[in-house]
Amino acid sequence: MSATKHTPGPWWIDEHSAEVYGQGRAKEDASRCIVQFSERFTKQERADARLIAAAPELLSALVECLPLLEVACESTDDPDASDKYERACAAIAKAQGEP
């Protein structure tokens, strides 16, 4: 799996501007807008913003759990374990821009 190409986390929501921000890569770019929602900032957009802001931590946690999932997959009686592991791998690949 490839190295991180996205804006580093943590990301946060500015409730006043309806924007999600993340840390910039360069020192002079301390924060940058990841996404901006409409001025009304609806309940659904707030929920979307929370999910987007959590994305870097979700990806990191899933990558860290992958070895545990692989071991669990090999030692469980769950017939869907292999499928769950493959879905986790596919989600990581999708987040990292891999096919």
C-alpha cells in the first residue's frame, strides 16, 4: 500500500465558515481548506463534514488493524471473515488512490 498523499490529519470543522480544514504540508501552510459546504450548512452537511474530518484517523486506524484482521481471518470460524478482510484492504486502497 502506498504512502500517504492526502493532507495530513488531524482535520477539523469550522462551524462558522462551513469548511473542513487540515494541516498543510509546508510550514507556511499551517492549515488548508479540504472542503467547503453551502452557507446554510444543513444537518446532512454537518454529518458529512464530521465523516470527512474523521477520515485521516479512520484510515490510520484501519491500516493499523489490518494485521490483526488478517490473523483473525485465519483463526476464525466466521465464513465471512475473508470477505471482511478483503473489504478492509479495498477501502484502504480506495482511500490511497490505488486500483
